[in-house]
Amino acid sequence: MGIGLTEEHRALAASVPGLAGRPELRGVHVAEEYGGQGGGLLELCVCLEALGELRASGPLLPSALAAAVLGAGHGELLRGLVDGSLTAAVSIGGRVLGSAGADLFLLPVDEGWAVLDRDDVRAEPAESIDLDRELCTAEPLVVPRERMLGQVPVRELAAVLLGAESCGLAAWSVRTAAEYAKVREQFGRPIGQFQGVKHRVAGAFVALEQARAAVWDAARALDARSSAAEAPEPEARLAVGVAAVLAPEAAVRCAADAIQVLGGIGFTFEHDAHRFYRRALSNRMLAGEWSEAVATQAIAGTRRAMEPDLPEEAEPLREELRAHAAGLAALEPLERLARFASEGWIMPHLPAPWGRAASPLEQVIIHQEFPKRPNLGIAAWAVPSIVRYGTREQQERFLPKTFTGEIVWCQLFSEPGAGSDLAGLTTKAVRVEGGWSITGQKVWTSLAQYAHWGICLARTSPERPKHEGISYFLVEMASPGVTVRPLREINGDEIFNEVFLDDVFVPDDLVVGEVDQGWRVARDTLSHERVALGDSWGPGSQHTDMARLLAGHEGLRPPDLDRAGRLWAQGQAISALNLRIMTSQLAGADPGPAASVRKFLGMRHSQEISEFCWSVAPESSHWQRMILTTRAFTIGGGTSEVQLNIIAERALGLPRDP
């Protein structure tokens, strides 16, 4: 998935290779009255990402940047930039992007910025690491009053457009590395089967998706301005800073990783990889340093709202749901909980009567208008599987009391010898009169000491292949033969448990789905677990928690601000990634691998936040606790290594391990 999410944006991106160099691209973001296409910066970014994949050269990017800056008072210049009769060069990051022979130069002057003719500047070609795009030096000789622009957001616009092109460079690099890793063989198998290679390429893809989310959000923020010359609001400038921190760096990382995967051929002029690496390095230089500015804004309290753009039909639906919410809020707590459960508000996406069969739009508004719905915890992973695969009797017996909190669940999946390789489990279920006798050991079972029931996987046909012959049981935790032993974690908590099952009887009517087909049900449960963890992990160790800590901390050094800015950028981009997933779902589109990318980013990010904040405030009991607690985040719900395998194999098509 590229920067653009809509069908229109995907079609626009697909059309770019056939339009390169034509007026349609130069003016995609310019009003129709000046010969443009009437789009916005987001549409321009979609095009620039596609052009980045082509490593397009020439004056398009600086000319498009100049056109984005110029307002209605310079209509003739705009028309010339759009129809190609004029080209531009723009001062960015201490360099001038564009040819010394450009027709127009957008340069900083004493009172802001000015757009000057070639005869009014002294320009000379400058050496560049990028072999395909010209840089120059330029200084104004004459600044006519009518060419003064004032304080216009050149740097902000440049950061977003360079970020969009950088996403294209990164996309080419990831695709090239992945395709090569599928066909290049060493030691008798494709190198993409080796986890070192697989994880490198998957990690590059994660960086690309994070960069795309940041650029997408920054373009949306700038498009919200009323005019091109208007300075961005603090919230929009923060979004721009996040894109500037992440996107150019992602391009450098992805291009370098592509060269590494390609090996010797990638280090030669025989392959184009070095040219993408050169362009990425140049873009990073031009974009400049933004991390300290991002940190300063975040510490001062600037926040980027991450709310989806909803269609017109959302308002009457919102009014209806708001009335429901007000009615529920007026009830006594127990009555309100009962109504939440009986009316399907707790998991509204489920089919009636357990949910409301809510559309994605309705789910978004319910989330906004019902901010304090009950949290089902681990039951939120089990309930959808019981709804999908359970019998009507199972649903009626367990779901109402689960929704009201009368039944608490645990998950009896992992074993001492079957963690990430869950299908390797050895807990066995032997058929007895009226049901099954289960024997085995489970571990890492959260909250088992408080649970009434557990969802349990056991092997019912050991002679069958390991992903077959597994059944999915509902086990009463008070049954004879169930022993729970809490495990003390490194932060002092006792959430994990060992659970021993010694000839535990489970009747036939507590098998969910068909006997020996439990792996299908388990995969459904695991999909809900990964989404839930991706949404919820990290309370107390998020980028907003870091900002609150630093707001009360004096004497921060520049390296601390740089680190804080990068961490904030990563966290805000994860929020933007969540918003992109929601936006795709609202449009009825498949968000693709975004959920796995979000989970991978989120769990590691919480660790990095905790490590940094503890280094700033080692005396803080909160951060002492969080630096220990977050060590579990890259283990639970599928380790970070497993997540990289999933991304590499499902998103990039790399071969599975033999």
C-alpha cells in the first residue's frame, strides 16, 4: 500500500509512469485556473512517491515545490511552472535544489522569501552525491519588491515532498531486495529463507510503512490550510516534523539494506541500487534536522489529533448513537453494564445478538461516543471465536455472563515446549465416556489464578500432522485436576501462571468447532489477540508519557532532545498508521499487513520509550517499573522475530523456513 489509500489515489499512482515529464504531473496540486489539476499536496505526494520508485530526475520536484509556495498573486509564474515553460530551483537545507540554469529561484532574503528570475541571481552548479539530480549555489543580486513572498513555509513543504519521494526510493529498495532474496540461492536454498536476510528485508518494509503513514498525515495536515502561503498551525508543523524525521531516514536505511541483500553486485555500477542510495542520502541532507524541533513542540504540549475524516452520513448516525450514550450514562452502574451487554455495545462489530453488526463507520462513532465501555481483557480474544465457531448453546451459556464480567477467561495455549511454535503442543486429550480427559502443562497463562474458564488447545489425534489433530476446548478452571501456580515476573507482578492439567474431564459439548479442527479456531483467536495487543500495549510507556516527563525535567541536553524527537516521531507515526487502518476499513478496503506492522512497531517502541525515560529519570519508581515491564512486550502475543517472519512471508512473499 502506498501513501494514498483510496482507489483514486491508487489509480493516480499507477498512471505516473506513463505521465512522467508531462504537465499533468507538474500541476497536480495547482488550481485549475492556473492550468493545474486542482488536487492537493496529498495527490502530489502520491505522484512523487511513484516518481521516487522510478528515481525520476529533472526539474519536476523543485518546480512542484515552487508552485506549492506561490499564491494567487503570481498566476503567470504558476502557469509557466505547470505548462513546463518555466523551471525552478529552491533553496533547501543550505543547498539549492535544481539547475543553475533554472528560470526561477526561490531563495531566502532578509524579509522572508523571494521568487527571482535567472538574471537576478548569481548561480553556479554544485557537486552532489546524487548523480542524477542537479544542485547549485545561488545568491540574490536584485530583489524586486513585487517578487517578495514574505514568510512562506518553504522548509515545511520541502520536507513533505522530499519525504514522499523518499518513500518511493524506499519502496523500490524493499521490492528489489525481496525479489532478489526469493531467487538468489546459496547453500542450496533461496537466501530469503535465512532469517537474517528475511528480518532485514521485513525491517526495511516496516520502516517504509511507518514513513508512508507519517508523510500521508503531514500532507493531510498541510492540505487543511486555507492558502499555500499560510504558515502551518503548530499541530500541522508537528506532523511535518514527524515526516521529516522518519521518511528520509527510512529511504537511506532501505537503500542500504537493499545493497546488503544484493551483495557484491549491489556495490557496483552494474546495478542501480547505489543510485537510489545516493538519492536517499541527498534527500536526507536537503530535508535537514527536525528531531529537536519535534521534541520541543511535543514537550510544550502540541498534539496532533488523529481522527478520521467521516462522510456526511456520519452526522445523523452520530446523533442517534449520542442519544443512546446519554441514556446509558444516566443509568446506575450495574443496570448500565447489563444494557451494554444485552444491546451489543461491548463488541459492536459482532453479529446480533452478541454485537450490533456495526459497520466500520458505526464502530468508529461508537468508539468516540462511548469512551468508557467495559474492557473484556483476554475474553476479547475468545469471544469472537465462540461466536464464529461455537454452538448456539455455548454462546448462550458463556457470552452474556462474559460481557457482564461474571465470567473471566484465560488462554491455555502456550506450553514449555510450544511457544512461538504453538502447533508443537503436546497436551493431549483422550476420549472417555461423555467427553475428553485432558493432561498436560500450560505456561505464560495470564490471570489464570482469577479465571473461571479457559480456552484450551489439546492434541486429540497425535498420529496426524501437527497442525491437524488439535481440538479447541472450554475448560472450567475449578475442575478437579486443574492446578495453577503463579509465576513472579521481573517487575514483581504475578500475572503469568503455570497451569497443570491432570486428567481433567471436559464434556463433549465444550468442544468449540469440530474435533481435530481446533487449529482453525485457534488461528481466529490469535488474530484477535494480535490486534488487541497492538491496540493496547504500552499504557504508561507511550510517547505522550515521555513528553509529560520531559516537560517537568530541566537541563535536557541536545542529544536528549534529538532522541526524544525521534521517539515522538515514531510514536506519532504509529498513531497515524492506526488512522490509516481505520480509514481503509471505512472505505471497505483491506488494510493489508498494516496490523502486523503496527504491532511490531508498538511493542518495540514502548521498550525504547521506557529505556530513554528511565535514563532521564532513573530515580522514578514509575520508569523503574516500566523499563522492566516492557521487556515482555516483544515476547507476548507472538515475539518480534515471529512478527518479522509474518511480515516477510505474507507481505513480501519471501519463502517460508523449510
